[in-house]
Amino acid sequence: MLSKEEIKEIDKAISIAPYKKAASVEALKAVQQHRKWISDESLQEVASYLEMSAEELDSIATFYNLIFRQPVGKHIILVCDSISCWVMGHDKIKEKLSELLSIDYGQTTADGRFTMLPNPCLGTCDCAPAMMVGNDLYRNLKTEEIEKILNKYS
Amino acid sequence: MATLYIDNQPHEVTSGHNLLEVCLTLGLDLPYFCWHPAMGSVGACRQCAIKVYKDENDKKGRLVMSCMEPVTNNQRISITDAEAKEFREQIIGWLMTNHPHDCAVCDEGGSCHLQDMTVMTGHTYRKFRYKKRTYKNQNLGPFVNHEMNRCIQCYRCVRFYKDYAGGKDLDVFASKNKVYFGRHEDGTLESEFSGNLAEVCPTGVFTDKTFKQHYTRKWDLTMAPSVCQHCSLGCNTIAGERYGSIRMITNRYHGEVNGYFICDRGRFGYEFVNAPDRVRQPVMYGKTVGRDEILNEIKKLLKESKVIGIGSPRASIQSNFALKELVGKNNFYHGVPENEHDMAELAIQILKEGPVRTPSLKEVENADAVFILGEDLTNSSPMLALAVRQAARVKPMAEAAQAKIPDWHDYATREFVQDKNGPLFSATVHDTKLDDIATEKYYAAPDEIARLGFAVAHRIDPSVPDVNQYSEDLKKLADRIAEGLKKAQRPVIISGLSSESVSVIKAAANVAWALNKTNKNTGLVLSLLECNSLGLAMMGGGKLDGAFNAIFHSHADTAIIMENDLYRNGSTATVDKFLKMCRQVIVLDHTPSPTMSKAHIIIPAGTFAESDGTLVNNEGRAQRFFQVYEATDVIQESWRWLLNMGVNAGNERMSQWKNFEDITKAISEEEPMLKGVETITPPANYRIAGQRIPREPHRYSGRTSMNANINVSEPKPPEDPDSSLSYTMEGYRGLAPSSMIPYFWSPGWNSVQSVNKYQEEVGGHLRGGDSGLRLIEADTNKEPNYFMSVPEVFYPIADRLWIVWTHHIYGSDELSRKSASVAQRVPKPYLLLNPSDAEQLKIAEGQPISFEVEKHLYELPVRINKTMPQGVAAMPYALEGMPATGLPAWGFLKKT
Amino acid sequence: MEKPLTQHLRPDGKPLSLKEYEQVGGYQALKKVVKMTPQEVQTLVKDSNLKGRGGAGFNTGLKWSFVPMNVPKPKYLIANADEMEPGTFKDRVLLEQTPHQLIEGMIIAAFAIQASEAFVFLRWAYKTAAEEIERAIHEAHEAGYLGKNIAGSGFELEMHLHTGVGRYMCGEETALLNSLEGKRATPRAKPPFPQVSGLFGKPTIVNNVETLCCLPHIVNNGAEWFKKLSLTQDAGTKIYGVSGKVKKPGAWELPMGVTLRELIEEHAGGMQDGLKFRGALPGGASTDFLVEEHLDVKMDFASVAAVGSRLGTGTVVVLDDQTCPVGFVKNLEHFFAQESCGFCTPCREGLPWIEKILESIENGKGREEDIKLLDAHTRLLGPGNTFCALAPGAMEPLQSALKYFRNDFEKHVKEKGCPHSKKSKYQIAN
Ligand SMILES: Cc1cc2nc3c(=O)[nH]c(=O)nc-3n(C[C@H](O)[C@H](O)[C@H](O)COP(=O)(O)O)c2cc1C
Ligand code: SF4
Ligand code: FES
């Protein structure tokens, strides 16, 4: 069941759209905010709230890479793998992360703390390499700092 | 008109189209995938690339997608330009990077659009040397098979299923080169039109699952033009046979009737032909006998007894006519219930004597306002529902046209139009699958639906009586509907027999007639119940009750019952009594029924597949279907059996009728309403260049050896005395007359896309005109003779429920439900109730309810539906073992 | 040197509040505009020769002029703040630090086309910007710059922030519209153009953030002033940026038309020690390489086009002599293949194939014919051949790399591996 807050957020998105379906991306975002990912069940709930079929909504959900249709960890690590970060050695950052967390891209740590994903350009190319953990952006990364950064996230 | 220079040759073409359409209409071979004549262009596949030049001096040109460019006057294009050709070839190259190259084991092989285009573009060598991506397939239910690895991502499937047919449970998922077409999870496709995916998909992703179970290459099928037997719309089909069984039904394009599509009942309902319990031998008094014994016995009975004949709305006019001739005019009865009989006659009266024309399905698609009274079209006449779905876009599309967006520009028009729809006004007993596009929905008892119709008609022409005791809300509703219809240029009113309400049909006629006073383009569609309901009603004959009474009152003692299960059409008690009182019951049918189980003599009739015949659809269009294959000497058309009987018994007139043509001519001469039916196909001696039209493709294989296990010498192919089709692969390879196209094929076009070559203009009429003969044309200048009696208000009554039928696409039709695939979709009987009625009766969803209706005691589980009107309950129409008559009526609740 | 767009950036990176913005002349342009006719605003902007900063460089005033004026509400104005072009980080500065400037620009643009609703389409990753814009919209609303009867003029405008959920395609203006409609971000065919049938089928203008930010200044100071800011015929200033192995990567507002050399050597401090300049993408991932011989090219739309590339977003990505150009291009093509929406065949199937070829070349499994195949793809995926500009954009760095660094490709094939193998050890499967 959609929670009160979820419904409030979805209703807000509906209020500025000419029809309910148009709020689908906002609705998925709102529910993901609360539940971390969009399970089949969540998908059904949102779909029926927006008077869409599960197929219609899933078609949209699976298009966008930041709507998660699989369980993810508590914190999402997005490692920029685009050109400036590549030039500046993002591979070392990624390797360090893999070493510390024992996960590869697309995987979640055994304790469920982190999921690591590659992400296109984070728009901070002058401060490459960069990554985001949750909502926090880290720039000019050095492998030595990574452990300290991760420790901030329980 | 415009002049278009293609590779420097001038061509006169019609404007308003895109370049691809124009090139195809000119007969040029230009490859494409995502474009579809009924669905327009989206520019996804990039296969149809050509060059466009600014003027004669432009030598370089610009590569464009021909499906996305409107034709303009004096435009210069090139199809043969080297860059365009290279690009088109490379498109196949790209598509093939992930295609599994599994033609040898693919059901599509041999009639595959992708194969054709691959050959057409000359792509022969694969340069991609990496791993291919693979997908998981889904189980999509009994009708459609799924093999995603073959997908070339043309998006046609979702465009048809969602955008065109309004389906909700098929979509495209993910992005980049991982896009996936299917359902959100495994499960049966819910759309009633899902089978069209098999034809719309250019490769083997979506294929006919029933075909797979007895697969044959399409070139190995013996095929004949046929007409669907499963509702009154008369969609054109192609039926294919191998080794004596029907293997597949596909759409047969008809520019006025079904266009490119058919419904799933029509496509998958054919398996009754192959059913293991098919009647295959004559049986006399419990013993299997031969042909002569039967004929001699009948000869004796005809001489000694007083014989009546009961015809059938699911049998051809030839069979009904032959029966009538055999037993005599006065002893021939239509085998339909009283109510249905009266309604069919009323329908004829309305269509013939009223001023409003009945439009074809194609014309319904072009209506700019629709008012449906009392019909759940998706279930009773599915393709009509599909046509209405298109009509709902007509008015919004006109706005797009004003913004200069051409109608073939599919996504652009959809983006412009957004969710605008209609007007579509729907008045039904409960919710229907068209509700999602309805401008106004009204759920009520049939009499109330009729009252709304009267109210609307009155608002259009005050000489129609208004309804009394009408609430303000309903008055406003009627105002809105009347306004919407008056504003339309081509309004269509739709009603039909499935409401079982004469008042509803009359109300619909009133609305149409009132509109016609000021708008001669008004249309009125009345759907009927069976494939030849109208044809039968056009022939004289008594009511079924007359047949019962003839036996009950000893005016007769023997009955020949043709292709009719009386238990569907009369109450069990009456039919029991009738069959018991008959000294002899002779049943002529192909499919066992409770009636047959009580017959003394059983004669195996041919199904549509083993028969030639003519049916009249709800539009009044007489259409012929052809025998697909010769059956055994004892399985033959009912009419042929009846002719044999007549001849054997010395009926002189019948002795003169040697074949299909003779009997059809006799019908034309004798039945005033069926005049001209013999003209709808060329005569049996028709030849093109001295040749017949072959039922088998020229690649048909195995003819000399396919029966070698029985007999090594190749049997002589059967002759067809009834038509100019041959049973072989030899014959004329060019275009057949439109009524006689056994399959679509053209050099280089082995898939169904070859239909383009058969049309005057792609997506338009078949060359030489679409087939069939409209037997009813209205005189729009006539003064309407309105129906004046408005039904009374419907009041619910305590302890009773007004019980009406609700139709099911799978289950309500007698024959298609015998199909193993369709059988899986048939619902269990139930009673549909409004929640407050259920609450009052203290019954929850799924619990049983007992009631008596027309002396029949039922105990059915309850289904609750909040759109059901109070005091009204609905029961599925004519499920197996349930009658198709007796409702609507009061049901008296029994305490449980 | 005037830097209208960035003149009020604060050292702490925090944006000006509404009050502070008003104190430095903010929203004066808006007050001026609402006294003009929409036509006058359009003419002013057309005359200023402002060209879109989103990459295509189309005259902004001209683009607006295709919007039908006398049609019923609503019409839409959208700020394209999706900035996902690899190597691009110029809008971020404006979004995070000058939200009111953007909003004022949007109101001016909306007035010019008489739009009644506006959206900022912001990419997911710009979290700070999201907060600042949300706050600024709220402030502007409170102050009567948004809502009904703006600045007493009778003009009304509602503004909303939409944050995306990934996908580079969302930056393509028609795909952006689909995304805003809650659909898959696949592009739309043009025509019909968004000006006629855009968001929810209504007339719509999509402008880049930087484009919009120029507007208040053009209104305040006039078209002539704006043209004079530039060193060339393309008007205004431009936010340029440099990334890669230079000493001081960053972004700077400079007169339109500074040279590439000036950008790299002066503003970015030159190459890192020990490295040589090998080439650069002048304006993001979907532009052609420029090489040493082009260092003196003026960085404006026409001049960069004249040497076979595009100004694009004006944010330069530098390739140094120690970085493998094949690996560099492979990274780009991986990006494009992954970001293809999957709608049209050449892009959906062609780009992954290119990526696979580059990967095999890089890993020493390349064959001679592979290079020819790459050549063919750069031609076959050219403009007009695909549904939108993503794939042709993807071909720009590839075709120019094949031109300028062909030797490197051939060497990879011949020597069965990457000569920069020290680096390639770290190459990871993306
Ligand atoms: C694949 C693709 C991605 C794009 N991404 C962006 C983007 O992130 N931001 C942007 O302003 N323009 C982007 N554009 C350009 C837009 O389509 C559009 O031209 C621009 O927003 C118009 O604004 P302007 O006229 O102010 O330049 C992209 C184009 C393509 C083809
Ligand atoms: S499934 Fe078939 S129809 Fe649908 S996109 Fe794929 S190939 Fe086309
Ligand atoms: S996604 Fe635009 S060209 Fe393919």
C-alpha cells in the first residue's frame, strides 16, 4: 500500500499534469525515495494509482537507469566512467572501491550497505575523477581517501 | 495528384501520402519494417531509406526515410542510388548482428518479412563476429508464442497491441540494444486481438501457437479464401490445410470489412474442425453405415413421413435453401429462438425500410462520433470494437491535420492528440473494454438503455416521443449525446441483438433516423448473433416454435435438423419433448451436440473448411467461402447431402442442380432478398489464361510422396466442380479476382506484406474492388417511420433479479469454444451482480446463488461488479450446456 | 572583460538570495520586458544574435518565432538543464550559483512566446542545484515574479522543477518532452517541431540553461552590447571549460571567440608536466577532435565548424600524448552505445558493434578490416540516417580519431595490442 507521504508526493505531481499517467516518472521517484527500489509490488501499486497497467509503468521504469527494479543497498555509489574521469584514472578509484567492498559494478555488499554502479558523466569533469555516494558528490578523488569516505556511511 | 520523379522517371501519384506508400502503390520494391499501412509511420527501423534531391541539378541528394516524407509535386527521388542501397543493406546487417539466423527452425520461415527484406537488400554476408545478446522468452498463453531472440525491434507489436488495439499488457521494456517486447511477467495476453501479432511481427517473435502444434511450412499448405464463422461481421480469412486437417487461419485482407486484422476468436476458433470428436461417419440407429444406406433410408422417410426441416443461422444460405427445398417451404423453420427471430426480422426491416445506411467496418473506422446502445462489442462483435477504437481517434486526428501533421505520421499525431478521444457514447448493461475511450458511459437495464436512446432521438428530432420520468442528470446526458452526434459529420449508431431487447434496437434506429434528417452520412450498425443470421432471416421460413408445434400437434413426425443444437435455442423441457415426440430425428452436423446425441440418424456435414457456401454478414454483405480441401465421400456440405437426398428421392428441381453454382442461381431467382448472390464470385468455369487459380503455392512440396505410406502411386488431384480454384499447385500465378484470393504472394514477397501488391493503393481497396455483394441499400431520402412506444421505467423488484445475458468472446460461440486453445479461455458460469444487491442478499464474491428463471433452476457463483445496475444480474451467454435463449427474464431467488 | 553571467558568483559557491540578486539589478530586465510586446522581445533577442548554447547553435529569437502566438493556453517553456554530455560541466555552475538569473531568463523567454507554464528539467546528479532552484522558484513566486499577474503586467507563469532519473537521451529536446510527459525518453520526429506540437502536444520552447541566462543581460543592455561582448560574429560571452590532463582544469566565462590555445594554455594552465597536447574535443563528447594545427581556431560556432568540428557545449576535453586515443574513443562509444534509446536500428545496433570493434582492437584482437568497418559506420551513422542526433554525434569523435590518429589504430592491429599497455592494464570492463 502506498503510504500517506508517497500519495501526497504523487498527488502533487498529478496536480501539475494534464492526466495521471504523466506523473509516472515523478511517482516512481517518490516511491523509490521511500523504498529504495521499485519492487514488482511497488510497481503494481503505483500503476494502479495512476490508472496504468503494470506493463505501461514498467516500460517507463526499465527505461531509466536510476529507477531500480532490483533491490539495492542502503547507499548507491555512482562512479563516473565517462571521458574526463576515464582520462584521469577512474579505473583506480573503481578498483579501490571493489577491493574495499568486495563488489563489482551492479553488485551490493553483503551487509547491504552499498551498491556500486557506473554512471555517465557527473558533470564535474574539471574535478575528475568523481563519484557520488547517495546525494553527496566527491571530486578530485584519490584512492587514499576512499576508505574514509565510505566510513561516513553506516 | 502530383508528379514524382523516381530515378528520373515521372510518375503520377496521389498527394497526401508518404513516399514509401507511393512507391509501393506504384509496384516498386522498397523494403520497410516499422511502417504498416494501418498503423502509419514512425521512422524507427530506417529500412526504407531513399535519396531526395533538391532539383535536377542536385546530384548528391539527401538520404531520407521514405515513410517519413510527404510526397510533393515535382519531387525527385532515387531508390537505386548507391548510397541508399548500401544503407538499406546495412540496416539488415545491423539487425542481423543479434538475430539468431534460425530460419530452419522458425515458424516464420518461408513467409517471413525479414527474410524477404534480407534478400531484397542483397545482404548476404555477415561481418559481425561477436557474441549475440539473448533474451528469455515468455509464456503468453494458449494463442501466441514468444521467441524474443528473433526480434528486430521494429516496434510494430506494441504499436498494434497498445496504440491500435488498446491492449494494456504488452509493452516495450528497457532501452539501448536490450529493448524487450513482452509482458511485465509471464501470462496470457489479454487483448482479444493478440493473434494479429503473428501477422504484424515481421519475424518469428510472435507466432501462432496453435499452428506450432501441427506445424507446416506455409508453402506446404493448401489454402482457400474463407469467411469467419464465429460472429456476424463476416471477416475474411484464409484457411490452410495439410494432411486433412486445418492448420491455420490468417487474415484475408478486405478493404471494407476486416482490413488487415481479425480477432482471436476468428483466428484460433478453427480447431473444432480437427476436433477428435468430429462427426466423420453416418450413423443410423446406433450403427455406422455407408452413404447409400443413409440416402435410401432418407428416401423412404421422405416418402412415408411428414418431414420438417430446421435450418441454422450458422449454416450457409445454400444449405438452408437446400433444406427448405427438400422439405418444402411450409415445412422449413429457422432454427433460432423466437426473440432472436423477431429481432433479426426487425433488423432487416430497419435496415431495408429505414432511411439510414448500414456502414461497413471500414466506414465505422472513419466515423467521427459513435453511440453504442446495449452491445458489449468486444465480446459480441470484436472487430467492430476495434473499428470503434479507430473511430474514437477520428475527430482528434482532424485537429492534427489542421496543424499540418499528416495522418500517417503516427507518433506525431499521437503526441499532438495526446489522450483526446471520441466522441464515443456508450450505453451498456455493465462495463466494457471500450470504456477506456468512451466520452460518456451509461450502465443500465436494457429498457433504460432504450429510454436513453429515445431521449436522445427526441432531442435530435422532436417528433420522436420523449421519455417521461427522466432525471435531470439523464436529461443532461441525453442533451450531451444529442449535441455530440449532431455536430458530427459521419455519426454512427451501433446496436445489436446481443442486448436481446427489441426496444434497444428500435431506440437505436430512432436515433439514427432522427440524425439522418439533417445528415445523410449517418450510419446504423446492427450486429447479429451468428455468421449467417441475416442471410437466414432474408429467406422465408417459420419460427422455431412452429417446428415444435408441428410435432406437438402431429402435423409432422420427422425432423431434419441441420447444423443446429436445439438445446441452445429452446428450453430444455421443450426440446426434450420435441425430440422425444419425433418419430425420427435426423441430424446433419459436423460437431456433436446434445441434440445429436438424441438423433436416430446422424449425417456428417462438412465444416466451412470442407464446404463452399455463402454467408450474409451484419452489413448485408453476401460473401462466399471456399472449400479448403476435399473431405471424405461422406463428409460433405450440408447442401450437397440435401441435394443428394433430394435427387435420390426424385425431387425434380433438385435434380437439376449439379453443383454450387446451380443452387446459388436458384437462390438468386427464388429468394428476392438474395437476388444476385451468384455474382459475387466468377463462375466455376472461369479461367485466367486458360488456368484455374491454385490453392497451393508453387513451392508446395511432397505431393508425389506425401501419401506414399498408403499408396505409392500418386492419386489424381481432386477436381473442384464448384469453383475455379484448383486443388493443386498448378495454375495461374498472377492476381486472382478479389473474392478468390487463396493466399497472398508476389515474387520477392513471401510474407503477408505481399498484400500491397493486391491493392489498388496500399491500404486501400483490393484490385478490381473488394469482394462481396451488399444486398441491402437504404434510401436516405425516405421519411423515417419512427418507433413510437417508449419503454417504461425499469424498477428493481425485491427478491427478484432481472437477468440478462452477457457475451463472452470465448465461450458464447458454439463452435470456436471447441478449439483446444479457445477452450482454455472460456469462463465458468457465474452470475454478475451489483455490490449493493449482493450485500442485500448477503452474498460475497464467489459464493453460490440459487435462482429460478424460466423454469430453469440455476446455482451459480456470484461475481460482483460495481457497474451493474441495481436489480439487474447478468449471466454468460450460451456457455456449454447452457441455453442461448430465455433471457432477459425475471429470476426468482431461492433461499439457500 | 565583462562576465555578465558569472559576475556575481561568490567565492563560497553559494548563490545570491533573491534580495541580493535584486540588489545587483536582478529582475529589472523582467520588469522591462513585461512592458514590451512579446514581438519586441523576440526581435530584440533575434537582433542580439544569441545562439543556443545547448550545442546546436541555432538563433534563439528565430527559434521562438516559430511558436504560434494566438492559440489557446497552455504553451510551455522548458529550461534544458540535463547536462549529461560527457566532458560538459558549464550549466552546473549557473544552476548551482545563479538560480535567479536562470529563472529571470526563463520568465523573459516565457513572456516572449507567451507561455503559461515553465519547467526546469534538471538531471538527477545535480543535487545542490535542485535545492537551490527549488528555493529560488519559491522565492520568486513569493515576490510576485511568478504566478498570476507578474510584476503587475497581467502576464502569468507557473514554474516547476523536474529532476530526471538518468539517461543522456533526456537532454535531446524532444526526448525530454516525452520524459516530462512521463514516457520513455525516446526522441520525436521533426517536423512537427516542438514549437508547434511540443509538451502535451502544445507549442513549446526548449532552451539551454546558459542560453536562458543570457536573456536578462540582453534585455538590460541591448542587442548591440551583447554582440560587442564577443570577439567574433557569434555574439555574447560563453562559458568555456577544459578538462583532462591540464594543470588547472576549470570553467570560465570568456568572450565568444577566444582561441583553443588561449583556453588550454592560459586559462587551464597548459598541459601537465611531461605531457604533450595531442588533441581535444572542443565541445563535449559528440564533437570532432581538433589537433595541434587547430589550436588557434576561434572557439565560436562558425569557426569551429570551418575546421570540421562543432563548438558544441564549448567545454574542451583534452587528449594528451600518454593516453591511448583508441581507448579514449572506446570510452566515448561505450557511453553512446549505452545511452542509445533503442528506437532506431542504426544507433541501437551500430553503436554496440562499434564498441565491440574498438574493444577488440584495444585488446589486440583487431583485424585490418575492422578499421574499414569503423570508417563505414562513421558514414552510415551520419546525420539524417538515424532518428535523432545521438548517433551522428557519437560518430564525430570516432571519424576524427580515425582521421588524425589512424596510425594508432593501425598500430594496435599490427602489434596486437595497445602500445600504451601500461595504461591498458587498468582497463576495466565498463
Ligand atoms: C543526444 C542529445 C543530448 C542533448 N543533451 C542536451 C543537454 O543535456 N542540454 C542541452 O541544453 N541540450 C542538449 N541537447 C540539445 C537539445 O536537443 C536542444 O538542442 C537544446 O536544448 C536547445 O537549446 P538551445 O537552443 O538553447 O541550445 C542534446 C541533444 C542531443 C541530440
Ligand atoms: S517483437 Fe516483432 S513486431 Fe515487435 S518490435 Fe520485435 S520484431 Fe517488431
Ligand atoms: S537514439 Fe537517436 S539515433 Fe538512435
